[in-house]
Amino acid sequence: MKTTKIMIKNLFGIKEATLDGKSVEISGPKGSGKTSVLDSIRYALTNRSDRDYIIHQGADEGEIIIETDSGLTIDRKARTTKADSVKVRDGNMLQTRPAEFLNGIFTPLQLNPVEFTQLSRQEKNRVILSLIEFPWDTNWIREQFGEIPQGVDYSKHILEVLAQIQAENGTYFQSRQNLNRDIRNKMAFIADISKDIPDHYDFEKWNTYPTGEKYRELAKLKESNSVIERAKAFRSSYESKLRGIQGEHDMAVAAIDKDISRERENLTGTIERLRAEIKAAEDKLGGLEQRRDERVAVEDSKLEASRAKLEKDVGVADEYSGREPVDTTALQEEIDAAEAMQKHLNEYKRMVGMQDETDALQAEADELTRKIELARELPAQILAKATIPVAGLTVEDGIPLINGLPISNLSDGELLELCVDITVSKPGQLGIILVDGAERLDKDSRKRLYDKCKAKGLQLIATRVTDSEELEVTEL
């Protein structure tokens, strides 16, 4: 859509001017009114101006009319005594929402591309990204990630949003780093614990091992073995014990005989002296045999009792002495091993609990990795579906590239040519581009820009400060 006529009356520094649909360069000294033409066209399309005064000094009303080859007419009036007005007719149809309609037939870049060259790198990137059309909202974000990621500026373009989501200083990346640090710390703790735990440690076996029952079994076996050992020792000493008993008996009898013999000698020796007492002594002598027999009988009784006890004891010994003691070495080793293993139960439980925590952290980290990778993959999917306004435009990590180069690497001339490409990228656009301050470009860059506008079929209206004292309008 091209302009066929632009009529300006009493706007800014213009009292009256008319342009056809041809491209022109307006040149002259500073302050000669060159920019007024561009400001008037911008005002017609946007109803905005940076100037304090829109209406030409001395007039009550200013007006601009733009006609196009598609039948579109824009008539905007600025008035001092009445409200400003605008009428937009598309053929015979009067647009009831003119501002919305006008916003759809131009981009800010074509109305002031020079201003675009002066923006910061971030602002340039933002403007270019805004031209990539992809419908999205936070519900779309939630569908992709299962949540609304924190620490993201959702007022930015979707590609910048995705770049923030997967960025190294973003919440996902930082959270994953924290998780990985915790995982490394826990793995170190686990390794430190596990080095003291035997290989193939059977927690269930040692946790349920019946230590008390095994100790009771071992004590019972040891008691039985002790009885057997005592029986064997007792049985082996039977003969010596029997000799000992017999010896005691014989010594007791020998002592009796010695006592009797001594007494006999004493009595016999006194018989001669005590004849008067012979009868009494003889009676007493006769009783000595009976006394001996009685005392010997006592000792014989003791002998039989000792023999009987010994025979009883040897009977018990005979019962056990034939048995072999049970080897408790294996059971003792089993209990010792069980106790050694049970010492690791608490540390093993701590290690297993820490491993479960580590697995949970790893699952979280893996999920964050999935979301980070998703944020890195989505731009390619978006660009495959989105409307790309310029050939060669790609996006990496939220940064737009033209033929692989960042926007910030382009010269002013290349940036203005990019604005031309963007202007002609959408069907139904108003085919006009306004360049205020073409003197900023060197001669070759300016020529390439002018030639490109002509080749693209755009109406170019450019201003350029020159040393000439008069305002000149040159058809391009």
C-alpha cells in the first residue's frame, strides 16, 4: 500500500505542503523545517508528537491528509478550540476504531529508523524480537513447564523469557547448582560412611539376627562342655582318689595300732609296779580290743561312705566322660561376626536415608535440567511456527541474529536497511519509511539505503542537514 498524496496544512513548521507518492530527500540547514514533514506524517499515523506545539503559529487548526493507492484515506485534524479528530476511510468504509486500525498498517521502525540505530543493544534486541509474532501467555508457559518459573520478566518477548528461564543466573540454573552441590556433599558423606561398612552388607540379616537367642544357645553348649570336661577329669582321677581314701584309712588304722602298742607297752611296764592293779589293768586291757574294733568300725564306715560317694560321682562322670565336647568355635565366630556387623546398623540406616535424600535431590536436579533443556529447545520450535519478518533472522539464547551476527554488530547503514526489510515484510503495510538525519550516514551507505527503498517499492522521505542556505526537495 503506497501513498499517492500527502497534504499538510498548518502543522508544526509547515503552513502548507503537498507531496505525491514519490521518494524525496529534504535537505537544508538546521532549523529550516525539514523534520516538520516527517513529524506531520508521524502525527497522522500515531496521534503523538514530541513537540510542544503541533498547530502552526497563528492558526486555529492544523490538518494532514494521506491518501493511498488502495483507497485508504487518513484525515487528522488538530484544533485549538475543539477536540482533535481523525477519520480513516478504507474505500467507502469508515473505520470506527481508527487508532487500532492505523497501528496495524505500520511499525515504529519505519517511522523513525534512525532512532532505532541510536538505541542500546538491549533495546535494539527487544524491538527486533517484538516483530516475531508468536501467540503466548503464562498459561502456555505453565503447559510447557508445569509451573510459572520464578525470577522471569514476563513483559518481555517470549524468546527473551525463555532465555531468562534457561540462563545461568536464572532460578532453574541456580537451583540446579544448589541441588548438585547438596548431592555432591551427601555423596561424599555416603562414601565416608560406606568405607567402614563391609561389601555386600546384608542389612536385613543383621538387623534381625537373634543375638540373645544365640548367646543362650552358646551358654548352654559351654555349660554342657564344662560338665563333660569336669566328668572326664574326675573319671581320670578315680584311682588316685580311691588310693587316697584307702591311704587315709590305712594311716588312721596305723595310728590306732601305734597308739595301742604304745599304751600296751606302758601298761605292761607298769604291771610289775602295779600288781595291785593287775586285775583292773587286765580288765582294761581286755577292753582295748573292743575299743579298737569300735574305732576301726567307724573308720570302715567312713571308707564305705567315701567309696559309695566316689562310685556315685564316677557314675555321673561315666555318663559324661564318654561324650565329646561340642565345638562352639563356629557359633562363637558367628555371634562375633553378627555383633561386628550389627555395629554398622545405625550408620547403614543413615547412609540409606542419605542415599534416598540424594536420589530425591537428583530427581529434582534432573527435572530442572529437563526444564532448562526445554527452554533451550522451545525457541527453535517457536521460530519454526512464528512469523519471521526478515530473512536471515535467527535467535540464540534470546538474542536476535541477522545472518548469524548480533544486531549490535551492524553498522548504522545496515540497521537502516534492516528497517527497510522489516517495513516490507508484512502484507498490508503502508509502504513508507521516514529517515530523519540521513547526514549521519556516509555517502555510500546513504546511496545503498536509498537504492534499497527504491528496489523494495517504498516511498522514502529523508531529511539531511547540508551547508545549503535554502530548503531543497530532491526527488529520489
